[in-house]
Amino acid sequence: MITPGLLYLSGALLLFLPITNRIKYIMSFLITAGALIVTFYLIPGYSLELDFLKYTLVPFKVDNISKLTGLIFAVGGMAAVIYSINLCSLSNLRLIFVFIGSALTVVFAGDLFTLYVFWELMTISSSFIIIMASDVTKKTGYFYFLVQLVGGLSLLWGIFLQYSATGNLSLHAIEAGLPFFMIAIAIKLAFVGFHTWLPLVYSKAPFYVAVVLSIYTTKVGVYVMFRLLSGINILAYAGLISALFGVVMALRQKQVLRLLSYSIIIQVGYMIMGISIGTEEGTTGAIFHLVNHILYKTVLFMAVGVVIYTTGKDSFENLGVMGRKLPLTSIATLVAFLGIAGVPFFNGYMSKTIIKDALHEPLLKWGLDLMSFGTSLIFLKFIYYAFFKKSTINIDKKPAISMQFGLGFLTVFMIVIGINPFLLENLTTINLGINYFDKKHLLSGIQPFLWSIAAFILLKKYVVKNYQRLLYYDGYRKMAKLFVATGYKLSNYHDGKLNRYLVWATSTLIVLLLLLMF
Amino acid sequence: MEAAVWVIILPLLTAFFLGISKLYFKKILFPLVTGSAIIYLYLLISVSTNSYPPKVYSVGGWGLLGINLMVDPFAAMFLLIIAILFLPVILFSLKYIKIDKHDYFILTYLMIGGIAGMVLTADLFNLYVFLEVTSLSSCALVAIKKTDKAIEGAFKYLIMSTLGSFFILLATILTYHLAGTLNMAEIALEFKELPFKLKSILMALFVFGYALKIGLIPLHAWLPDAYEDSPIPYNVLSSGLVMKAAVYALIRVLYIIFGIDFLSESGMLAIGVFWGVITFIIAHLLAFQQTNLNRLLAYSSIAQIAYITIGLFVGTDGGLIGGSFHILNHAIMKGTLFLVIGIFYYSLSAINIKDIKGLGYQFPIISFTFVVASLSIVGLPPFNGFITKWLIIEAALEAGFGYAAFFILVGTFLSLTYYLKVIVTLYTKTEKKIVIKDPGLSLRLPTIFLGSLCIVFGIVPSLPLSLINKIPQFLLDHSEYIRILLGG
């Protein structure tokens, strides 16, 4: 049986052949569409075993949740590849294929070894996408790689602890080494304190890179959290804190891409809360939210990408071209906005409702409303600049057809899920028994949105304002400096004088003799 | 005569004939060198595939008194490394080396002969002789460029290496005095009755002597200086074979003569693991400071050999498998990296990190090979370095060296900091550089061959592991080795 991840990975290999542009298009389309179809026809319960070293690995295992996540990854992959095929170089297209392929393999991984290998392969490929993308992203890529490697290594250490405690590598709730798994996932999720890579990368890297990365990087973290750490109730508060931090930071940004990056942190907060509750309702809600979030956040990133492509910059002022010059992009943006704001009959509404239903503590419920309120406030600012504020900026060139196509493709999915929220339940054969369209749910869903409109009108001058960058203490930089300084001191001892080397040798001999004698 | 004997004799003979050809027929260098290398490849493979159960060759039919050679899986694995590395490096050197070509090849063949001897011998004095052959020809190779830096490096190397040899010889003489024999099996039997303290001192002398050759910190100082201006194909052999041969000899001496029980009782295993951890942490920190690529790779070699040391000193089946496998993998990875640097040096005389800026776009395939090898040496999946790191960490955890396992991961992070620095420089766009000499296929092919092995052994580790899995059987339990050696 051919796996969707393998399809993408072999696609990356095929792109090494000397091919023309035309074949590149056809091949990319065939692979992305093929992966989508293969994922759609996967049968839950199927699993594959493989002997590697002395372990029996399960590199491929399908269940309802992994199938749903795989499907949305395949949909996102198709849209992202179509969107960026004209923009990125061939070498980056290969890396994008490797990246998507490894993300899809992580989703269907049935053991910790496979999970780690492809988790790390995602890190490698995405770092090289960033490094190769342009000349200004070299340092960003360097930083990103190091941060992600710390995450990967703590995952590996956690896996070792888990393995030595339980003696097997199967993928189920963690028993040993919990803190290390948490660090690994916190870095992938851009949890507050570990989040610095996310706004940096998504705003510095070319927009098509941000589109591809934003679909998978944090979402894989969410998925793995669902597999390994679900049901740790205390983390729900952590998710809330992270999300509220995201709200505050997002409101202060001058760059649209940075705003979108912080909004990812908020949305991931919803998923953390859902997973931490640990009930079927909570986790299902989180995964459904993952699906919805991929749809609308990718559309928003793509729309901003179109703006950057046509005007050259991603400041808020440039969003003004949307309402006047880019009709299709505007419609997509509106649908995505209503989705992310959780307005009924749009896709974000259903998953937010499920998560809210799953929460029982009043503080969390209240926090969730605050998050929804903050999210729609942030995006009202976005919409304000896009459609209401007068702007004189003109577009330099028309958006490419492939970009519009990728954008439209996802918008259709959004509308369908919004109108028929039972679609995802039917697809996964999970029945939550929630009636999305009764009065209680509709009312509690629309409230934060309405409040935010009121707040926006009242507090417009505070929201639509250019804030200075918050000064903050960068601990990572301090640590790096310490590391470099230590190395420098050590290298100063190597002055090339032989007598010094001989002294070292003699003292080593003495120490060795002493250690062995006593 | 037996094939195993020829493994030692053939390189020595080739060196001899090369010397004659230098005097009389300069033209036959190429056929002589390649012909001998190809025959040697065949010999190595046929001997190493024939290693289970281990075979003993008594040279000249003198029995236990004379020279005995032993081919067990550990030796076979090392011969396999020579087989993988030797022919590519020889082909590379044929084009790369321009001056003193004959001298270079004479010394290289002498060195390989010495290494093969160290690997096969089952006799303590022969081990010392072959070690000296290896070290001296290696020193001469460092100096072959005759630049100031090269001669300075060679001088330091010579002094430190001789110091090491001195202690090894001292220990060998003491052993002979105490045991009355030089055959490893007989020594091991005699040593069972020796007082504990006496054995400890002997072991300290052996360990110190070999550690100087291996380059464990703080005995490593000669190594970067020696690598800085030596011919780059030699660096491949040095980090891949010469340093490893010292590790190999140390492990042979410790595990066969002293035995695992004594090692763990005297605390040598714990000392070895701790020493390894200190070594790679400092080496990684120092490597980050380097601007010269040769020196950077030298420090990285020190760190990688520390991983090997940890694996071998953990003292369990898993540790020996992981450590031995890392000997093989490190030879391949570091070989690839050095050859890539060699190509850059050959075609642009670029040796500092800033000189290779933008070459990623000028030499796409070669640079890709560099990226693969460096990710592999950092220890990232799906390359071969990851597999061995996994094995070593797992073994260290199992044996109770949790701190070592943890620090190996820290080391992985530290090693990425400097390799990524090089990679990023490689892919930073600048104006096109002028290529002085075209590297051609004869430089590219060996590099790409070694680079592709990084991927192959990462995805199909069972290929070498089928041989390596048999190593602990004859090393961890030395009675098996002794029985075979005495019986033969």
C-alpha cells in the first residue's frame, strides 16, 4: 500500500530529474492530487510493520483522527504547492515536497522512532527552505534550525527515557520523561517563552514559505500533543495564558505577517485547551479546530501573500488594495475572517463550539470567550485596513493564476464546512451529539464577535495605532553569547606552544595514575 | 601464503616498488598505484568476509612463539573501513597531489601497511612496531608540503606521538617482564594472577600512550596543528584510519589482555566514559571558534572519536556495537567532508570559511554532498550518523551512564552550531568566483561515492550491522578469543 507521505517524498526525488517547467507542473499536480486521493481512501485500522535495527516499527497506522489530519494536510499541501509553484525555485520545491511528505508521515506514524525521524526531517527540510529562500533569511534559518533542534533533541531524550522505562516504542500516553516531551511540543507549538522563532520566521521568510510552514509546523506539534500528552488538565491554563499573550502581542504589530503569526499562537491555544481536557469531545474539538485553522489561516497567509506579491510590502496600509483591486482575494479574506472570528455558519464556529462545550471550569470558559473576543478584535483591524480605510496604493502586477487557484480551492472547503458542520463528524464517524444551530450555541458563539465590533468602534484609536516594539529580554541571545565566550576563552589556551601541551600531557598522566591507583 | 598476510605485505611491497620506480621508471606510478589499490581492495574484502568464526594465521609456522595474525569480526570491520576509504582516497590523491607525488604514495602505502598490521596482529610487540610505522609515516605526510605551518605541525605531532609511543613501549616492556610472553592470549592468562595495583599502573601507561595518539582532550593539542596545512586526502586517512587504529589497538589491549571484569572493577570504564564526555563538549566549543576548515574538521574529529570512546568504554554488547559502527560511519562522513574541502582547495584554494562563500551555487552536487555528510555527522536522521548515535545513547543509558547519554544530545546541538555556519556560508550568494583548476570527475566521483554511503548506511544499517553484531562475542568475553588464538 502506498502512503501519502511516501508519495510526496518520492516526488521530491523525481524532481531531481532534469525536467522542463511543464512536466514540473504536471508532476506536482499529480503527486499532490494523488496524495489527497490516497489519503481519502485509507481504511482506519490499517497498519504496517517494519523491522529496523532490533525494533519492530509501525511506520504507518491509520485511525479516524490521523486520517482526518492527514486529509487536511493533503488538502493544504495541494493548495500550498499550487500557490507557490511559480514563485519558488526548483530546489525549494523539492524541499517543500520533503517537508510535506515528512509531516504526512508523522501523522500516520505508529511508533516513537518513526515519529522522531520524520519530525527531525521536517526540521531539516523547513530550515533549508528558509535558508535557501532568499539572502536575508540566512540568519533566520540558522536560528530556526537551532531552536527546532533543541525541540527535536528533547523529544529524542524523552523517547529514550520512555523506552528505558517501558521497554517499547509504541505510541501512547507518556509515562516517563514528561518534561522533555513538553519542551519539544512547546517549541513546535510556539508556546509563550518558546515562541520567538515563529513571528521571526514567518515575517522574514518569503510569503510563500510562510504559507507552507504555517500549515504544518505548529499543527504537527498539536497532533503529536494529542497523541502523547492528552488529558493533562493543568495545561489548559497554559494554553489560555499563551493565547492571551498572543492577543496582546498581535495587537501591537505593524507588519501583517507578524499579526498572523501571533494569531497562530492564539489559535493553537484553543487546541491546547481542547487536548488538555482529554475527553473525547475536547480532543475531537481540538482536531476539528486544527482542520478549520489550517483552512482559514492558510487562506489569510495566501491573501497577504497576494498583497505582497502585487504591491511589494506587507505593511497594513498595503492591505488597502484588497477591497478595490483584488476581488477574489477579498472574498476569500472575508470568509476566512468570519471563520476565524467564530461567526456562526462559518467554519471556525463549529470547532470553537465543541471546545467550549467540553470545558467545564468557569475560568476557562470565560477565558475562551476572551480569546475569541481578542481574535476578532485583531482581525477587525485587519479588515478595517483592507476594506474601510482609504488607501492610494496601486498594484504593480496582477496576481498569478496559480496563486488565485490555491486560494480559491481552500475557500470552497471553508464554505462547505461552515454550512455543513456535521461533515467532519461524518467523515470521522464520531458522533458528538452537539446541535450547532440551536439558540444557545448560536448566541454564545456570536457574542464575542459582537462585543469586539463594539469595542473596535469605541477604542478605534487605541487599536489602530502604531505601537513601538516592546523591549524584551532575550535569554536565548545571552545563552549564545555565553557559549561563544566560553569557546573563545578555551581557544585562547591553544597558543601553539609545545611546552604547554607537554604540561597538559604530564598532568593528565598524573591524574590518570592517581585515579586508577586510589 | 595466506591472504591475511598479504593484507600487510602488499602495501609494504608497493611502497618498496614505488621507491624503485621513483629512481628509475617514473612513468609507472599510475598503473602501480591503482593496480595495487584494486588488488588490495579485493584482498581486504575476501579476508574480511571470511572472519566468522575467527581465523588465526601463524606466520612461518612458528606457532605461539612467532608472529600470529588474527582475523576476528572487529578486525574484519576495520579492514572493511580500509577497503571503503582506500581506493577513493588513492584515486583522489592521484589528481590532487602535484608535488612529491612518489614520496606521498610511498608514505601512504607504508601507513596503510602499518595500520593493517596493527589491526591483524595478536602480539603486543608487533602492535608496537606497526604503530610506529604508522605514526612515523603519518608524521612525514603532515610535513610533505614543506611549508612553515606544515613543518611546525609535523614537529608537534612527532613530539607528542613519540611521547605516546614511549609510554606504550614502556608498558609493553613491563608486560613482557611480568608475563614472560608477548602473545596476547598468553599474557591474558598470565595476568589473571597479577596483583591488582600492578595491573592498574600498567593499564594507566597503555591508556595514556594511546590517548595521546587518539587525541582525547587535553592530549589533543597536536592534532589541529597537524591538520592545518597537510595534504587533504591524507587528512581523510588520518582521521578515518590512523586515529581509529589507535582506538582499535587500545580497545584490543584493554579488552583482551585486561578483560572486562578488571576494567569495570578498576573504574577504567567510568573514567573512559567521563573522559569522552569532557572531550567532545570542549572539542565542539573549540570547533565553533575556528575559521580554518581543516582545523574545524580536526576538532570535529576529536569530538566524534570521543563518541566512539564512550561507546566502546560503556562495556556492554550494545556499546561495542554502537562504538564500532561509529568508527565506520565517522570514517565515511569525515572522509566525505574532507574530500569536499579538498575539492574547494584544489579548484579555488579556499580553505577558510569565508572563502567558500557562495560555492553552493557553483558546485551544486559537491555542496549537496557536504550538506548530507555534515547533517550526518551532527547526527540527524535519516543519515548514518543518527543510527550510531542512537545505538551509543541507548547503550549508555542501559549501562547506567545516563549523564553521558544526555550530553551526547547536547553535543549534537553544539555540533550543529558550527556545521550549519559553514553550510549557510556555502549557500550565501556572492559574485561568481574564478575557478583556477577544474576538479573533474576523478575528484568528484570518490567524494560522491563516500557521500552516498552516508545515506545508504543510514537507511539500510543492517548491511554493516550483520558483521558488527558479531564483534562483542570475541571482545567482551575474551576467553573465546584466547581459546581460538591458543588453539591455532
